[in-house]
Amino acid sequence: MSGPRAQRPPRAASEPSATVTVRVHPRSSRDGVAGLSEGILRVRLTAPPVENRANEALVRFLAGVLGVPRGCVEIVAGDRGRNKIVRVRGIAPDALHRRLGLKEPAD
């Protein structure tokens, strides 16, 4: 290898993050949050579930709604199914629920 490998700076231990389970409904008539059911956030997307377009649309949609950069939204599980686990860096769980217009989770 030539030259040093670029590495990510370590994440600050105090950086807030939230994880949410999402069920995607692709090919809907419009993008939007369809609600929270049994702890699962239901999201409608106009994108079709082909060629990773629904995943890209989900990241773009959540970043826009939550007011965070797209790089802070990461699908950590379920990239090939409708049920996904999404981690959002830079936002606390209570703020995530508030920005999505949902009831805050019970402690």
C-alpha cells in the first residue's frame, strides 16, 4: 500500500444517537410517516423497492424530517426487506419522536 490509510475520527462518547425500527411501504402515493404501531415506525415512500431506491429514499426522507445530514442516518439492518433498523446520529431518542410527531417512548 502506498501512503497512510484515511481513518474516521473517533466518535465522541457523548454524541447522542437514536435507533428506530421502521417498516417501509414502498410505491405509496406520497412520502410520509404513517404512524407508530407496536414500537415500529411506519413510513410511506413513493420510491419502488428496486435497485436500492427505497433505502436511499428512506435515508433522504428521515434526514429531512429530523433535520440532520444524510450521513447521520444509517440503515444498520434490513437493507433488503421492508423491516429495517435505522440509527440516527446527532439526535436523542426523545427528540427523534418529537420531530416525527409521535408520542415519546415510555421509560
